[in-house]
Amino acid sequence: MRLGKFSSVDEVRKARRANKSTNAGPPPSKSGDSGSLASVDEDMELSFEDDDEDDPDERMNQQKDHVFVVDADSSDDDEDVPPPPQDADGGAVNGEIEAVAAVDPSAEEADRYAIPNDDDPEVEVGLEGVPMDIESQPEGGQPYFDDEQQNENDDDDDDLDKEQQQNDDKSKYRKPVGICVCLSAVLILILTLSFTLTGNKSSGAAATDGNGSGLDGDGDTVPTSSPVALRTLAPTNFGETRAPTPTAIMQEDLGVLWNQLIPGDVASEALQDPTSAQSKAMDWLLMPENLGDLNPLDRTPAVRLALTQKMAAATFFFETGGDTNWDDALKTTWMTNADVCTWEGLICGAALAAQDARHRALAEEDPLRLSTVIHLLLDDKGLTGPIPLEITLFDKLEKLELYDNALNGTIPKAIGEMTTLEELWLFTNLLTGKIPKELGQLTQLRKLDLFDNLLTGGIPEEIANLENLVELYLGPNKLTGNLPDFGNLEFLEQLWVFGNKLEGAIPDGIASLPNLRGLLLENSPDQNNLTASSTFLNQVVTLFELEALGLSHCGLTGPIPTEIGMMPKLKILRLDHGQLTGILPDTISNIASLAELRVQQNKLTGPIPVGIANLGNLKILNLETAEDGNEFVDNGFGALVIASLPDLEELGLSFIPAVGPFPEAIGNLDGLKKLWLAGNGYTGIIPAFLGNLEALEELYIQNNDLTGALPAELGNLESLRIFEADDNQIVGAIPPEFGNLAALVQLKLKNNAITGAIPDMFAGLVNLEMFIVYTNNLVGPLPASIGQAANLEIIDINDNAITGAIPESLSNLKKARVLVFVDNSLEGPIPAALAEMNSLERIYLNGNAALTGSMPAEICALGLDFLVTDCGFDCSCCTCV
């Protein structure tokens, strides 16, 4: 991760992508081995080593009817066969389980068949319980009709129609056309019901509560309702009853699987909706060309696994925008007829066994694991939409990486049933809702990363029970409540909860975690309100494995322990915005690995240890203070550190006393991004060499005694976002080259002696939000181009000599909130078009005696918080001064 203040989430996102571990590895052993340590690369990144839908009418060219009926006298050789035995209600009793064959909706009731005893592999049982020879089927298990028998049936069609009409009430059970037809129908039904009975074990267990109940969209347990209803298949072209095809059988099978995941009514609704991900996946799977070598009638575990995984992957594809938003390169490897183990991001056991001894051993115990999806890795692929429940069908999953996408919705509670999961990476998405407490059931979980989402609610106490947890990232989000005591997680190495809205005391038990390498709990004024005890820092400095410590805004008190210099691996130290007293210990100079040091806004005193200038790895140094803050004395440290540390990226020395002009060595800091040199007492001109710092993003030089003009070279700083030079003695005009600063967000030049007209520069300032130049000597009109700076929110030109009319182009500024035009020489009427600035809150126009007319009624109708004019101006809705 980039070593910057974590309020800049964009930088952290980039760093997380660059540095996230990809090695799964085994769960930690009780030996306490904490793995490799972090390292800081030349970019200051903290790296932790470990790791076409088809037409349903044409696609389904068959009926859903599974009933085979012919006239009992269709053959002279047929013998009368009694109907199957029935119970008191007319139900079949042959076997323990009763199967209801799917029938045409027009049928009055479904035919019932008994499930035969399949203990004898050599015998199959026909429709009326008659043993049938399996070998009488054609190759591939497809039913066929004897040609002669079929011709005879065709000749008797008319007689059949009449006879069937007469015997409608007494001929529910018909004699089969032939042995093969009967065998085929029963075999198909047997296999279908067999899959129904075994589906929970092979596919659906991860999404049930163990009592046969299903899960709703949020993963809540609900009673499983009636079997899922599927879309009615299109009838055949011949309008006759046919044997069910493999795709029809497969449709029933898939319906069973979906019914195990979610309630039958919900599943039915999804499958009946042709726009749903489930329905799209069903349609795709029912196209034979998408099955490859898979035979949907094959009930062997390997084929069942392959079909289940393909169903889960297809649903995931459609639910997460695969057909619209996915990365083009990724789309080409998905939704093919090949096994899902060849689809990008789906890593099966065979690939892992080729690399890892642990996976080889597991595959020897369970050979089916070789074709089982173990890792699902789809980070930064353009995924959108919710995380589908079907992901739980990958019930041997160990690593799930979906970070850096745009997934939304809640985290499914059903993920808590994926008990083989070891790593769950969901950071940098748009996930909302609470963290499911069910994640506390993932006892094998080693890494849980929910960083940078929109999660709310508290941190579940159950997370503190994940005894194998090594890394836990929960910020920034919108989490509230107290911080659980993670003191029992002896293997925990990373704990990040910054950027939330947590409150209360930081549990002291966290300070005793022996393997802790990263502890980032910092607050900010509008975020966490966590507080550390008076002894917390003294405990933490004994964690010699610690590499990153963030306790900003945590109310730290007392002196900084000298023992802090005995933390040889420390790279990030953030102790800013507290009440620390005493001196900055010299021992800090002993931490050669230190890359970031922030102690600003405390109550530290005395000289700054000059040894800090020898910390060659230092990239971020912020010691600045303000009123009632640090009171470091002048010992020439500023010039020394600037000359000694050319790789600095951030330097904050504001309000630390200095003399003379800016140190010329600043011009050598090519990688400098943020420079705070406010209130130091620097004199002289603003050096032109600042325009050579191409990486510079923020420049604060206010409250000094700087003179001369603003250098035009500053217009070269294409990355500059903030420039503040208030309260100096700057003269001359604002350089028109400032119009090149396309990234500029804030331009503050107040309380100087700047002269000339405001340049016509705003067309290029597309990101400008604040233009504050009050109390200068500016003249001339306000340029009409100001209306092109569409992101402007605050314009303050108070106390200058601006003339001319108020530009009507201001009406284009739909985000503008505050206009301060006080004490200038503006003239003419106030444009009614200003009422089109629909974000306006305040307008100050007093001190412009040449304004004429009256306040337009459209502006009065805005109901502004403040609308201020001179008392002589005609305005019934204004406050006058």
C-alpha cells in the first residue's frame, strides 16, 4: 500500500492492487510463524508477502409431458397388465418414495410411478413393476420405438382417439408401447429422482441451514416451499407426446438445484422471468452445444459436479453483468462448452496440485477434487450487481477474490456456510449493509478483506472467534459501535479499522497480539472516535514485529516512550493529532526502516532530532504544528532534512521557525507530492524552481513574508490540486498560465497585494472548486469565462476593485454555493439568471454602490440562507448592511 495518509483512498486502492498477496498457503500453525515481513519499495508501497440467449420456442421443441400412453389393444400380442397397487388415496405404494412426473398443464393430474429398488444393478423395473433388460435400450440411453409397432400405432390413431375418449375415467394406467419405451421412461424418472435425493449432499448444502431450509436473497434462513416451477417448454411440431429429452431432464435437475438454494416461490419467479440471471443461465445450459462432452443423463459424481459448477458459473456470469460490463478479454474465456476449470479465474484442484504439496495430498484423498473449483479469482474485471447465492455451489472454495469491481448489495449470509474458505477478498466495491455475523462460522478463514466499501452497522463479535485469522481489513467503511477485543487472535498480523465511525475505548488486549505487524486504528475529525488508554502506547512499543502503527486522533497522552527506537521493523508511525507531550525522542533516529513519520498537531517541544535527516528510507515526514500545538525550536532542521532526503514525497514543516528564503534544495525533490511550509517565516520571492516539481499535488506556503510576483512556471504543475499562498506580500498579476492547471481544485491567494485583472483562464480550470482572492488590489471585470469552471462552489472576490456587470454566465455554475462580491465596484442590474444556480446558499453583494434596479423575484424565490445588499438597494427579501 502507498505510504500516504489514508484519507486518500484512491492511492490506497492502487497500492492494494499492487501489493495484495496471491499465495494461499496453509492455515497458520501453532508455532507462531507469521510469514514474511513487509517491505517498502521505491514507490513507497507497503507489500505484505504471503500472497446469446436462444429463442425458447425453438430451443425447447418438445413437451414437458413425461407420460407415455397407448391403447391397451394396440398389439394383438399384448397381455392385460393390472395397474400398479395403490393406497387408500390412489397413490402408488411400490417403493418408499413417490415421484410425480411433470405433465402438460392441461392434464387433470400427474401420473404416479413407484421408485424401484435399485440394489440389483442387473435389473431395472418397468412402469408396472416388470423387470426390464437394460440392454434393450439403444446406445446413449435414448429411447426408441420399434418401426413396425410404430406403424401399426399410426394406422390405429383414429381408433385410439375414440377409445381413449370413452375410457378416460378408467384408463389412467396404460400398457406401454413396448419394452424399450417403458424402460426409457422409467430409467429417466429414476435418474431424475435419484438426483433429487442426492442433490443436497453434492450441491446445495452450502446454501441451506442443515434442516432442509432454504435461504432468501440476503442469506436468511426460511422454510423451503414447494418445488420450483419452471417455464413451460414449447410443444413439439407434431403435437404428440414424446419421450423426455436430455435437456428436459436437465431442466428439472437444475430446478431442483435452485430450489435447494432459495425458496421454491422465489426460485420459480426467477426462472419464470426471462431477464433474470437464473433464467438466462438455464437457457444457456439447455443448449446442447454449450454442454461439450457432458451427458445430462449421466449421474456419475464427476458429471454431476461439472454440471453443477457450470450452472453456478453461468449464473454468476449473468448476475454480475458478464454479458454487458465484464472485461472483454475475460468474456472470451467464459461461457464456452469447455469445462469451467479452463475459464479464466476459476482455478481447479488439478492446477493447484501441480504447484503445491498440500493440494496434491488432498487430491489423493479425493480425486474428484482435481476437477473441483478451489479458487475463484476475478479481481478488477468490471463485475457489477450483487454477489449471487449460486456462488455457494462452489462448496470446496478456499479463496474468493472479487476485489476492485463495482459489486453492490449486501454480502450474502450464505457465504458463512462455505466452511472451507480461507481467503475472502471483497475490498474496493460498493457493498452495503451489515457484515454478516455468519462469517464467524468460517473457522478456516485466514484473510478477510472488506476494505473500502459502504458497509454499515457494527463489527460482529463473532469475527473475534476466527482463531486462524491472520489479516483483517475493515476500513474505510461506515461501521459504527465499539471495536471488539481481538486479543485472542494469536495469529493476527494485520488489523485495519481506520476510516469508520467507531467509538469507545481501544481494547488493551490488542496491544498484546504477539504477531501483529500492522495496526491502523486512526481516527479523523469526522470518522472514528476511538480512544487509547494512557498505557496503550507503552504496551504497543513492545511489539517488535510491528511494521505499521496508526493511532492518529486517538487521544494519545503523555510522552512518546524512548523504547520506540527498539522497533527495528517499523515503517509507518502515525501519532499525530493527540496530546503527546515532552520531546521527540532521539531514539526515533535508530529506526532505519522508517518510511513514514507523522507527529504533527501534538504538544511536543524542544529541538527536532537531527538524526532523522539520516533516515534514508524516509518518504513522508510531517512535524508541522499550529496554534496551541507543537513548539519545536529552530535548530536548522528544515534546511538539513531537505538537503539530506531527496526521495521525500511529503514534507510538513509548517510553523516550525525558519529564517531566510526557501532552501534551494527543495528543487531537487523530484518525487515531492505534498509540501507544507506555511508560517515558517520564510522571506524573499517564491522560487521559480517550484515549477519543476512535476509530481507536486499540494503546495502550502501561506503565512510567510514572501514577496515578488507569482512565478508563471507554477503553471507547469499539471498535477497540482491545491495552491495556498494567502497572507504574504505577493505583488503583480495572477499569471494567465494558471489556466493550464487542469487538476487544480483550490486556489487561495487572499490577503496579498496582487494587482491587475483576473485573467481569462477559467475555461481550463475544469476541476476548480474554490477561487478565493479577497483583499487584494484586483481590477477590471470578472471574466465571463468563469461560467465555464463548472465545478466551482465558492467564489470570493471581496475587497478588491472589480468593475463591470455581474456575468450572466455565472448561471452555468450549478454547483456554486457561495458568492462573495462585497466591497467592489460592480455595476448594473443583478441578472435574474442567477436563480438558475440551484445549489446557491449565500450571496453577498453589499459594498457595490453602482448596482441598479431591484432584486429579481426569481432570486428571492430561492429562499437563500443569506442574501445581503446595501440598505439602499431595492430588495424586499434581502438583509441590508
